[in-house]
Amino acid sequence: MSITTVKRELLIRCLEAWAPAALHRGRRAIYLHGYADADPATAEAAVRAIADLPDLARGRELSMVVIGDDLTTLGGRLAEVQRQAGAGAGLTVLPIGGGTDARAGVSLQAVGASRVPVMGFLDAAGASEPPAVTTVRALTAGRPVEVLMILAPGTDVTPYRTAGFPLLTAAELATGEEPGEVVVFATGSGKSLEGFKEALWAVDEFAGVRLRDPGDPDRHLIDISLTPHPGPLRRELLAHLTEVGTATVSELRTFALTETVYRAADATRVLHQLIDAGTVARRPEHGRLGGDVEISVL
């Protein structure tokens, strides 16, 4: 098992959640798979995941735009995978060579991505440069849109917060103390962001890969688990509360969802623990821990 295995599983989980919802929303959807020649097996896995969607047999259309530097060989392989998977006429695979940054924007225009559901996958962990912000911004022509990116260790995700996505979160995939590849998910939907976090914590925990929260100053490695260790989240919530003074439960749940590797539900559990331990105060003091309850450090 390896980081590649985890990335592939995460992509397939995201695709399997996104594609049916996108095709249910409208008759067309577009999936852009960048840097495809760097990992042909993942591009092939994506075709298989999409090929058997039942809505493709009901008049829906999904265009898979596959971009890489050189797709001379991969284009034929994807066509064969599509044939073997028995994909109907509703799936169109479009291999485009020439580089992801150079071709993504014009390719999306060519397939009519404006106001059509779009998902992008950009695994640039092995590329000489991270994806250009303009490449990521080009995906926002879609409505709705989400993008899953993999960046090289140490890459700063801050520039991508200007790419037009209301919600963005990041995590490290690590196998040791050295910095790991950075997973970034950006979307306009809180529901999609929650779904990504659920997928992130559900990938193969036996692959030898652990998660690291980019915002954790202690850089603790966290085992992938449906019930992750809360230590880093506890420290980050307390640091955030110390900085802002007071925040509502809803604000802290959003903070966990967007600024940490954790889920909103994890924040609720940690807040209960902090309240029970007398580390933070709540107002009102009694009742359900609803979204409008205010939390402050004692």
C-alpha cells in the first residue's frame, strides 16, 4: 500500500458521490482529470468508476476531459478500458495533450462547461510546478463545481483561496516525519465538503499512510480512522478561541471543517469534552449544545 493507493481510493470515493448527484441535477456533467500521464492507472480507475453509472443509460451525458503532457499511449488505453467496462453512449472520454495548465481552460470552454456541474482532479504532486491559480479558477465556470487537488509536500495552499471557491480545506498524506503530499478540496457546498471529510477518514487505514493537520504546530501524525484522535483538534480549537475570544458552536464547527483536517462532528465531540473538563465556558450554561451556543476559554 502507498500514498498513491490512498489518493486513488479518495478520488474514486469522491467521484462515486459527485457523479450521480451531478447527473441527477442536470442532463450533462463534466469531469476534468489533469496530469493524467503521471499516473495512468488512476485515470483508468476513474473511467471504470464512471462507466457503470446507471444515469448514463437514461439519456444523461458525462464528458471526461483527460489532460496531460503526452497522451499518445494513454488515450488508447482509456478507450479500451471504456470498451471493457461496457460504458454506453452517455460517457465521452476526451484525451487532450499539451499540459494541464495550458489546456484546462480552453478545454472546459470547448466542452461547454459554463453553468454545468463540474468536478476537477489535479494530481500535481510530481509536477515541476503546482497548478496555476488560473487553471483552478477555470473550473469555476461550472455550476456547481468542486476540485480535488494533490500538491507536492510543502506547497502553500493560500493562493488557491483566491480561485473562487467559498470553501477550501487541506490535509497532508504522510508516511513519516517528513512533510507529506498535500490534499486540497475546494467547493461551494458545505454538504460536499462534509462528504469529502467523511471520505478522507474512511480511506484504507491499513495503507501505511497517516494524516497530518497543516494547522497543527506540533505536526502530529493521526491514524486514519472513522473516530480520529482528537488531540490536534483540541489544541487548534483552543488556540482559535484564545485568538477570537468567543465563538458560536456553528462557527467552531465551520472552523474545524475548513481550517483543520477534521469534520464538523469531530468539533462537536471535542467541545463536549472541553466543557465537561471545565476548559471552556458555554453561554447559556445549560441545554442542548446548539449552533448558537457561545464558547469561550476560561
